[in-house]
Amino acid sequence: MPQVSFVFSFYNEEQALPLLIQKIREVMKKQSEDYEMIFVNDASTDHSLKVLMQEAKKKAKGDIVVVNLSRRFGVEESFLAGIEMAQGDAVILMYTDMQDPPEVVLNMLQSYKEGAEIVHTVRRKRIGEHPLKNCAAFIAYRVIANLADIRIPYDAGEFKLISKNVAKHLLSLPEMEPYLRGLIPWIGFKQAYVEYDMQPRGAGQSKVALFGKKAWTVFLNGIFSFSDGPIYFILFLGLFGLFVSIVFGLALIVYKSYVWFNLLAELMIVLWSTLMLAGGILGLYVLKIYKNTRGRPRYIIHEVLRFDA
């Protein structure tokens, strides 16, 4: 039985996979623990699966497991599918683009051996990233963390180590569109932090556009999954709008001025816009409730491939 399970979520990474596997094998030579690498294939359309099968043949003792999903479900769902298949006492979540250096794993395992059940990796800087993307990530992490009802570490992505105990509790959480960066610290237990510098992509191209749908979905999930702040924001806007409308109404009665009438008309437009904003925020909460009550599975595993000598 492996003591360490690496779980990788990937989509169309045929160029990066050989580099990553070689690096993981080199790093784990320095450790005494047995390990497995679980690659969750989020319905790739390139030759990623063929590459993994070729890499599996290079090692006499099988260390590669491939989990093929029935269709594309998403990064977080793929991670959960891999965690379900993991047999190790420690589970390490990683991307396959090598922006998270495999050498950091050694420090993560050291923290785990010292008693931490969750080890977060915190990015000191993001080398090779576009300045606009760095700025957007910096702001997004802090907005989510400061609105959240729990402590979510700044600049900590899905690159984490969790114990088998934490993995069990994580899989028991049934919510749809899981925000792992918040769910894992929410579970609790002893947590540690390892800092590192995020590196340029090893090969291939990023699948997440700076202001694309995926980036916005992750950002909004982080806010609406762990914060009641938007609801209180609506309440504040409602009370503020009521107060201002009363003041303007009294001013219109007292001064009977056409100017005040124009200002009141502008105020009504502002209040209408506020109402639309409030409806949109409430709609997002209702949408999350709807998705969590449908009872659909978060992912469907098509097949699991294990390779021996």
C-alpha cells in the first residue's frame, strides 16, 4: 500500500506529463515512502492518455493510476475523483503544468510527519505570469479571504497535502461546485504552511483565461460558498436607499423645487439599479441551493486503469 498518493487533475497536457512524471520520480527517490500517481483525465481530447500508458511501462513497479471521467466535469471535481481512488496515508493535490515545483513536496511531507494533517502551499510570487493576471489573483484571494467566515490563507491554491482522515471528511461533503481552497481549511485539524515561488508553465498552454468563465466561476464560488457578506450588503443598501429617499422626499415637499424633482428622479434610477443588483445576488444564492438539491453526482468515473510490470 502506498504511503503517499499524488492526485493530478488534467485536461490536454500531453506535452507536460512526461516532464512531470520524471520530476516526481526523481523527488520521491529521496523519500523512503512508497507512492502512487493518480492522473484524473478530465475528458482530454489529445494524446495524454497514450502518453501516460507509455510512461507507465518505464517503471517495473506500477506507480501510475489513470482515472478517466465520462465527460469534462472540472478541476475540483477531478481532484475529488482522484481522492476517492487514493490509497495513501497522505494525499497531495497538484496540477500537471509544473508551475508548482515538485521539490516543494519534500517540505510538505516534512510538515506532515511533524503532525500537520493539512499542509497549504503559499505562493510568494508568480514568476513568468502576466502582471495583470498577478494583480487579479492578488485581489481575488484577498477579497474571498476577507469576506469568508473561516480563515482561508492568502495565495494558496489547490496545491495541498491532506491526510487520509481529512480526505475522508472532504469526500463526505456533498455540495456541488466545491471550492476546495475553502473546503479543506474549513474541515479543521492541525494545519501548516509552506511557501514557494510559482514557476512558469513547464509545457503546453494554460486552459484558464484571465477573465474567462472558469476564473469568474471560481471567484464567485469562493465568495458565495463561504460568506454571508453579500446578503448583509443588500440589507445595507436597502436601509441606505430608504433613508436617502425619505430625505429627498421631505426636501421636495419643503422646497417644491424642480431641481429637487430631477434629483429625486435620478435617485429612483439608482434605487432601481440597486434592486437589480440585489436580485442578482439573491439569485446566485438560490442557484447554489438549486444545484445542491438536484442530487446529481459531482462526477462520473468511466474507468480506472492500473499498470503493473
